[in-house]
Amino acid sequence: MPCDETDQLHVPRRSFLKGAGALALAPLLMSLDGKSSFAAPSDLQKGSRAAKFNTKLVLLGTTGGMTWWPGSNRASASQALVVGDAMYIIDLGFGATQRLAEAFNHARFVTVNGEKTQLELSTFLKNVRAVFFTHLHMDHLGDYPTFLMIGARAGFGIPNRLQIIGPGERGRLEENKTGYSGTIIKAECGGSNPATATPGTKQMTNLLLQAFAQNFNDCAMDAGYPDLPNIIDVKEIGDPRTIPWPANFLPPDPSKPWTRNETCPAMVPFEIYRDDRVSVSAILVDHYQSYPSFAFRFDTNDGSLVISGDTGPDTKGNLQKLAKGADVLVHEVIDNAWIDAAFKGVKEGDPAWPLYYHAITAHTTIQDVGRVAEQCQAKTLVLSHIGPGNTPLSRLKKAQKNFSGKLLIGKDLMEIGVGRAQSRSRG
């Protein structure tokens, strides 16, 4: 039973507005010198081809794994989708907030005694409408506490509450394949609700607010920080009311071991978010046993973007349904040569076997990812969540095999135009 009464997603079926008129928002905040305090990605890389696009993807972090990779300065998994002057963030892995600031944080300045001096704090996150989490692993949400602390001052949730959408509580831990006998950490929920080892997005957020209460309260009292609990709206994906399960399908029983047929059944995409700029759909993918794990599709008037999340190559056709014909598919990848070298000679029953098994089943290798993208009929494949982060480019380029579209090897702060280019900005 969940720790608290969570808000499950019920998306109103409003018509998705079409045309340029749907892309008109209130004017951006203007600085004293007439420049916007919200910087489009093209402001960072003025020569970028993405500057011609109204819908742009900015890669904030492009590596995966709950570790550091020697010789790599990639941040962990995170992306920002910019549609006109509206922004949507997908995942917030280690280092993502620094990259977010590098891409977008522009303040207003005045000249004081002949030197450029910042006039006020930047509200560069004012136009962030929603944050989406594919699943609840730290290389996808390690910077979430920082985002909550710093982002509130940077403007999110003003004037409209920031939507935070992620998986609900899954109910049981991964099967203990390592023989682990240490402490099982549980989230204490209080009241009549039992503690849980697998809190969902809403309870995780509530516990983060409690854990950093001193900081949040000090900032509110001393610096005028906003009332954080009342400028975010956390919703969860994951109960029968919000997922269109296949006919006669029973969701995983928390009291029993799970199979991939239960954690990633063949299904159809379902809508989880909609506003005047974007429609967002989700589907379960196979990151066994880290259920629920989702891929997301973002459809705008300009084009479509799919984020695979963490997944093995066999999703029962789910990813292929979600990503069919997508303009851009951002897909995770793991280096099969590294797997072979790092786990050479490992056999079932060895201490390293569970991690090896996870690597080969819950992630997609270089040799498989091109085939998956081809099945999705994606126009552009972007490799991200690269494991290891120091994988040589020469090996990553082999993902082009079996893929007839354009291959991009993701790097932090890369900007990618999505869909059709614009003759003029509509944002």
C-alpha cells in the first residue's frame, strides 16, 4: 500500500491547439538592455543549426550508470525540450542542474564603476512547465534535490505550478540476486501507512522536502524563497486508472517475483500530459526489474521527440509503437565491448553475475540500438545515457549499422532541432 494518497494522473482530453497562434505566450521578461532573461539554446551556440527550429532538444547529461567514468566529464541523463519559450525537462541526473544553468542561465547586468555587475538573480526557469522522470534511479534524478532548492529561486512554478510527473511506488524490491544481507532502507511514512522500500515520485518529493527542511525554511525566511510545496504539483504514473493495461492483464503482484511479461507487457501508448505546446505519451519499457520504467514521446506542432529511458532492446514492441516515425529518438546505449572485457569469464553464481546480467538484459548495446531505431522508423537516432561515459567514439559510431537514418552521438549541451525548421521564430 502506498505511503500516502497520491494524485494519479487524469489528463483532460482538451483539443490540442494547432497553428502558430497556439504557440503565442505572454511576452518574455525583458532586461534593461532589451534582452530576454530567458535564453533560448541558440543563444549559447549561435552557429547551431538548431537556432532555426522552434522546437529544440538540448542534451544536458549524456552518460549513465551510478558511478563516475574516468576521463569523462559527461553529466548523467537529462534533457530539456524547448518549444518556443516553453521548456520541459526529462530526468535530472548527476550534474544536470549545472548543465541547465550553462545552457540557459542569463541574468540582467548594469555597469557599476566601469564594471559589469549582475543586477538581480536570473529567473531562467520561469518558463519550465513540467519535469518528467522515466524511472527512479539516481543517474536520472540525482540532481532533483538541487533542482528543487535552486530552481525555486530561479523562477519555476511562477505563475503556474510546476508539474512533476514520474513513476508511482512499485511495491517490492528487485529480486536479491547478490545475496545481499545488509540493511534494507525504508521510507518512514508516518500515520497508519507502513514504511516502504520503494517510494514513488510523490513520496520521494515529500521526503526530500522534509530532509532539507532547514534549508528550505531558512531560504524562505531570509531570502524570500517561494512557498515550495505550493508551487509544485507532483503526479504519478502507475495505477490501473492511468495505464491502459492489456485485456485480462494483471499488474505485478508485490508479494511474488516478477517476470518481464509482467513489468513490460505489450501495450499501447497512453497520454500523461497535454498543454498548448505539447502532448506527452508514455509506455512501459524493459528495465527489468526496475518497474515501472517508461519511455516518453513529445509531440509538438513542429515534430516529435522520443526519450527511450533505460531499456533493453526487447520491449515487446512497445518502444516501436511509441516511437513510430519520430523525428528524433534519444536512446540509451551500452558498449558491448566493455561488457565483454569487464565481465570476461563471469558465470552465473559469481558475485559479478547480477551486474553482468543487468548490463546485457536491461540496457541496449551498440550492436542492437541501430536495429531498434530502424524498427521505430526514426529519422534521427541520438545516442545518450552512454555507458561507460568514456566509450570511444569509434565504437559508438558502429550504431549506424542496421540504421538508415541520421546518427548523432550525444554530448552535453548539444542542441538538436526537432521536426521542421522555422522561417521565423514563433516563440
